[in-house]
Amino acid sequence: MKKTIIFLTLITCFTGLHAQEQRVKKVEQDLKTHKQQDTLRVNRLNELQNLIVLPLDKADSMANEALLISRKLNYKEGEVESLIVLSRVIYRKNDQRQARSLLDQSIALAEKLDDKEHLANAYATMSSFNNLTGESKQALEYDFKSEAAAQKTQNKALISRRQAGISGLYATSVGDYTKAMEWALKAEKNAEEANDLNAMAGSWSAMATIFTNIGDQPNAIAYYQKALDANKKLGNQALEFNLLNRIGEMYRLTDKYPEAIKAYEEGLSKTQLPYNIELTQSNMADVYVRLNNLPMAFKYAFISLNSAKKINDTEGEEWIDGILARAYLKLNKPDSAIYYATNGYQKAIHTGTIEFKRDNSAALANAYNIKKDYNNAYKYYRLFISYRDSMSNAEVSNHTNLLQYNYSLAKKQAQITSLNQEKKMQYYFLAGSAGILILIGATGIVLYRSNRQKQKANTLLSKQKREIEEQRDQTNKVLADLKLTQNQLIQSEKMASLGELTAGIAHEIQNPLNFINNFAEVNKEMIEELEDELKNGNTDAALAIANDIKANEEKINHHGKRADGIVKGMLQHSRASSNVKEPTDINKLADEYLRLAYHGLRAKDKSFNAEMVTNFDPKLPQVEVVPQDIGRVLLNLITNAFYATQQKKKIINSDYKPTLTVSTALNGKSIRIKVKDNGIGIPDNIKDKILQPFFTTKPTGEGTGLGLSLSYDTIVKGHNGKINIESKEGEGSEFIIDLPLA
Amino acid sequence: MKILVVDDEADVQPLFLQRFRREIREHEFEFDFALSGEDALHYLHDKHSEVVLILSDINMPGMSGLELLSRIRHEYDAPPPMVMMITAYGDEENHRQAMERGANDFLTKPLDFTLLKEKLKTLSE
């Protein structure tokens, strides 16, 4: 994903969205015919590089030529521009230090010349260098400087582009969508004021990025489409390619693979640049890996890997190496996977790209795991975790609340529509009255009057338009705010369920640890006895003791593994969901979480007790699920069930025996999990509410009200399953989950 | 002296047998085991006259150790066996309930076997 952003920032910032094909031809023609070493040549050399991305060797020689000539001529403006262009070329050659030092020179020179336009561009370039290496804070600082410089030029289109850049950083690197939306709206306003279609398209695509990141696909697609349509008018194929690629990316990242392939293929038809072709084909390879279409995956991966090598796109190689490693893992060829992932990992270390360090280390951990080389598997797993955590992956996990704020959005939009209609009506009225006036008199006075009326009406209309726009901006801001709050709430629900687990885990771990300590002490005593027997020459007795020691060692080992498993389970639960489905033994998972939930509650409330019955189908096949997500659902249902029994126990006498039954069974082509209790049951009047977010029957502060709604999302949206509830007030409830096998 | 140990963890059995192997060898103590409260009641139904002491975990699935204790105190009073409760949750409430229901002693996990041995030896003398 980051790869796309890399190219987009490069192209949208520096080509300045003016890449009309005709202009490219003209500039190329000029360069062929006009060989004189003058300012015109400098300008054309730089302009071409701002219009299109050239092959690296050509780009290098042209940038150096431009710098040389401008210095020879003492043409300062040209020198500033040449330095920026060259720094980008050097960056592509992976020499970051040199690239940054060239930029520093251009910034110093632009400041001396008081050349704000170039200063804005140089800062923007610096910002994207920082962003590419994950230093988003610095990137943001440079972008602010760039915007400040742009403001001084009064060039609204430039200002708009810089504001769109800031919006992009907030959306993709910082994850603050409210700020991102604010800046995107500023960018849109300036673009409108400048009446610059290019800049408008830029601001729309910034908004599309925000919507993509908050998981609001319909709006994202709408804005991409707007940008794409605008772009068709401009005939800028380079940008068209980028937008199509982004649409493809959005589909790819939301698992809509056929749509992704379609967008990529259309994008391919819009570009001849080796760079773009490599990027698209590598993304297609990734999609085919995810589709398990390995022949196509290998085809595109190898084609794009060759081109990446040819054009020295090291980051591209890192990305494709990771794809190949994953493909080989699917073929169960760990050695090949290790070969490619190692390649990619080492290159990523060199270029410092965290994302590819992360992907390749994950592949290495998996590959070594298959090879049972646990030392290395563990080493890369730890690396993977640290890379993953260092990337601020603002993960948007579900859409529970989308409905809620879509409602408020729809309300606002209805208002806007009705205002628009009013506006239209007034327009017709005015047109009509103007016509009548012309018919009546057509005298100068009448015309003058009607003109004045029109002006008045226009003022009124533009005032209304402003109001509508303000409302729309506010709505969009509210939307982004809500999404942020929702993410925080989901996180807090996860933490709350972790809290419920902690006590259970402490208890669960105490038992194996006691056994380990005890058997270790016993063995110490027995070894002393063994020595005594040996000294006395009682071989048989010594052998018998040795056997006991051996058996005890096995027990120590067994309980060590048991404790290990518990800790691993806890880590898995607390971790943000990896969203990776893997074959899972549901019986084992259910048993684990049943015990954890029981001990968790037991630790909180000492008087708590309940009978737990398990009816597990021993022949239950494994099913592909995200184990920690399903575990969280089970934990939630089991905790709720226990809670229901405790509520009932408070009401009725001691004859009541709280019982909880967890059963699993194969049910046609799905697995059925039932969690049943004999608690207070669910009253009819709230049955249809319990799956809603924020609905809770617990006293304030005890429940977030998100547990069941998240469970519903996990089962229905995350796993294509079903949740059914059967309940009788006063008698108990049963939650029935169906998970499809395929 | 016959001792019944009630705990849902199966490995408690080899642990007790080895911790007390000298005493078992010298026929000082004899151990029997039950994996749940229900198991323990079955066992007592047949052999309650042999058992002198019951060591029971409190926190078990199904019938808890405290329930078992109440049942024993209700159903077997001639002669009443001694009952020691063991729990990982060594809190006031458990202790109070165990004593209220007639436990003779209260031990917390992890078990200090030296201390337990001393206690058992004082009882058997």
C-alpha cells in the first residue's frame, strides 16, 4: 500500500498535475533541436522531469546537465529547480544522504532568492523523503513549511496542492482523519477559488484517501470517480493511471480481488512507464497470491521483479520478494521462500523501509517455522512484531457505527438537496421574471432594474451555497470524528475483555508452575537417594528411582509447555487482530476460553460458581478462522452467560444450580457452536436491541455495550457466519453460532 | 492413617505419592485420590469408615470443595473425618466459609509440603 503512496506523492507533487501528453512531446522536441547551453534548455530539461518519470540513467544525466548549465550561466532559479530534480533522481538511486544534502542546498538558495514557489516545492520534496522512511513527524513539519511558503505566493492552485499533501500525510501516516479532512476541505476551497481542475482533482483524491482509510468505501469510490472524471477532461494519462491504481489498491486491501484486477488492468492500459507497469504487475501478483492463483502470481511476480531490477527499483524488489516468499510458502516450499524473503529483508534493511522489513520478516518467520528451525522462526517473529508495532497501523476493523453517522449524514444531505431545489426554483422564477420584463418594456430602466435584481438574487444564491458548503464540511468533520471515537471504543472493548482474562490466566498459570516447582524439588531429593543406593551397590533400587526421576522430568516438561501455551494464548488475545485466518480446532479454543472466563470471574467474585458442561464433537473438523477473534466472541458469550446465571442466583433461592453448556457439532457444511445457560434469559422487549452497539443491561461503568455487537460483526462480517439467539425470560438463553467450513 | 486427596488436577496423585514416599513405605500414611467432589462422595459412600483425613481443593469444576465439605459434615458424623481445605485463592472469604462449614484447617497453594507433613504427623500421633 505504501508503495502506491510513494509513487503518488512523487508524481502528484512534482509533475504538478500538468502532464498533458502534447506538452511532453513539445518539450522532448525542443530538447532534441535546441542544444544550446542556455536557460531555455535548463528549463526544458527540468520541465520534462516534472512531467514524467524517466528511466533512471536518463533522468540522472539530464538532471546533472541542467545543474551544470545553470551553474555555468549563474542562472540561480534554474539551479534551485535543478537541485530539486536531481535530489529526487538521487533518492531513486537509494542515496538518501546525498539526496537530502542536495535538497538542503536548494532550500538555502531559494531562501536567499526569496523564491517562495521553489521553496514550497523543495520542502514538499523533503517531506516526502521523510515520509518514505517512516519519519512522519518530520514529514509533517516540512509539509507545514511548504504550505506556509505556498501561502506567500498567493498562487491558490499551489496552496491547494500543498494542503492536499498535508491532508494525505494526516490520513496515511499519522492516522488523524479529522485533521486530514480539515486540510482536504481547505485544499478543495482553494482549488475552487483558483478554478483549477487539476487542483480540484487533487483535493478530491485526498478526500478519497481519507474515506478509504476510515473504511467508507462508497464515499471513497465516489471521490476517486470525481477525480477520474475531472482528469479525463484534462487528458492526463499519468494521473488517470494513478487513480485507477488507487482504486485497484482499495479493492485489493478490502479483499475484492476481481474488482482490483479489473482496475489494475485498466490502469496498465494508461501507462507505458516501466515503473508504473512494474508497480501494477507486482500488485497484481499480490492479488493472485491472495486468490491462491499461484501460476498467475508467479508470472506477474517474476515479470515485475525483472523490471524492478532493470530500473533499479530496490523497494519494488523488496515488495516483490515478499510476494514471492508468500507464494512459495503456499506451495509449501520454505527454502525458496527463505531465499526470496532474505533477499527482500536485506534490501529493506539497506533502504530502511519498515513495511518491507515487516513483510519479509513475517515470511521468514513462517518459513523457518515450517522447517522447524524455531530459533530463527522466533528471531524473525520478534523482528516482525517490532516492525509491525513501529508502524502506526491505524487499523480500521469494522463498520459497526457507520450506520449511526451515515444517518446523520443522510439527514444533512437531505437538507442540502432541499436547499438545492429551492435554489433551482428561485432560478426558474428569476429567469421567468426576467423574460417577462423583457417582453413588457425592454427599456433601459427595466433592464437596469432586472439586472440589479439578478445581482441581489446572485448574492442570495451564493450565500446559500456557502451555507450548504459549510454544512457539508461540518458533516464531513463530524464523520471523521465519529470514526476516530469508534476506533477508540473498539480498542477499549478489547482491553476490557483482556482485563477479564488476566485473573483467569494468573490462576491457570499458577497450577502448572506449582507442579514444576514441586516435581523439581522431589527430583532433587530422589537424586540424593539414587546416589545413596549406588554407593550401597543396590543397582535395582537405583534403576527404579531413575525411572521415577525420568517420569517426573516428563511431568515438568509437560507443565512447562502448559504454562507456555497459556502465555501464548494471552499474547494472542491482547494483540491487535492480524486478520489472518488459519485452520483452528474449535473444541480446543472453546475449552481454553471457557476455563479462562470461569477463572476470571472466579477471581473477581469468590462466591461465584457454576457447573460447566461441554459437549464437544470429537470428530469436529478444523475450520479456517481468525482464532483470537473467535476466541473473543466465545469469551464474550461465555462471560455473558455466567453473568446471566449470577443475576438469577441473586433473585432465587439456593436450590438453583447455575449451569453453562458449551457444545460443538458439525451441521451440514458449517460448524455449530452453542453457548447455553440457565440464567435470567433475555426479556422480549430488548431481544432486538442486544446486538446494537452501546446497548447494555449492566450497571453504568460495568459494560461497554460493544461486546455483542462486535461479536456479531466478527461472526457475520468477518467469517460469513450466523448468530442466532434463543431465549426465554427466566429460563435461560442459547446463542448459536454457525461458521461455514469453506 | 488413610488420607483422601480431592483435586481435579490428575498430577496431584504422583506428586503426593512421591512427596510422601518414605511415609508410605513405612506405612505411616496411605493415600487415595478423587478427581472431583462427586467422586469423593462416591468414595466416602463405600469407605468412609477407613478415611481419617480429607484434603480437598476448593476450586473445582462442578461441586466445589466448600460444597463437598458441607455434605461431609451433614452426612458423615460418626466418626467425623478431619477435613483440610486447599485453595489458590487464599482470601478471607474462602477461609471464613471453610471454617464456618467445619473445616479443621485451611492451606493455600502452592502447598508447603514440609508444613503439611508436620501437620499430618501431629495428627497421626
